[in-house]
Amino acid sequence: MSELAPFWKRKRLDEMSPQEWESLCDGCGRCCLHKLRDDQTDAVLYTNVACRLLDTQSCACSDYPHRMRKVPDCVQLSAGSLSEIDWLPPSCAYRRLHEGRGLAWWHPLVSGRRESVHEAGISARGRVVSERQAGPLEHHIVAWPGQMPRVRRRAPPGGM
């Protein structure tokens, strides 16, 4: 592949630098929502309850460098762990690339703008409650975090 192609088209996930890996996060905040697992079926149940560190406006972690210390069950994604994680949203760049799909037109690396993920309706912005106010997670089970969202506007020409 051409050296001019973007890194995510030239490299496998396990070949990316730490900076390239981190830039794949589109900032949607969906992975920072609490999930439950059904004891009977092992199915993932998504909630609209955000981790206490998620800034619900920007959909970014408010203390990313220290998140693992402050939230011990926070998951550190890696190329090696993607095969075992069944709860990443279908819109997630890590999941998309792992499955052989490209980045969507609204991804900031493609659009050149961090806001495109919010404008397209992909992010959790305006749809979640903080765990500090939520109460029992069982009262907040929703389907949308695990579904491919309907995009609010069409992709620009040449968008993927």
C-alpha cells in the first residue's frame, strides 16, 4: 500500500505506535457506559449510565492518564484484547478496524474535526446520565450503545 495512505490503512492494529493507537478513539464515549452481563444468557446489557470520569458533554475521560487507578475496572484496550471483548459498539474504530472495516466518514481522523462524531449523532452526548446520579444500573438498560447508530447527515463526497 502507498506510503501516502493514512496509517490506519497501512498498518495492522498491533503495528501502530501508541500515538496512532490513541488517535483511533473517536471520542464517542459509548465504551465508557456501564454494561451488565445476563447471568442466564451471558448477553451484554448496555446502559445509559456513564462512568464517573466521563465528561458527558465532550465524551472524553476527565482524567485519562489516571483512569486505571481511579476506576480499577476500566478496560485498557489493546490489539491483543480486541478478540476477547464483545461489548465494543459497532461504530467503534478499534472494532471496525479489527473486523476489517475502515473508519467511518465522521471519524475525526477522516473528517479532520473532533465535533463530527457528535454532529453525526454517533456519540453519547446528551443521551447519558452520570453514575453519581443514576441509582441501580438495572433501571437504565438501553439498546442504543450496542447498535450502529443512524447517522444524522450523509457522508461528504469521498468520505470513507
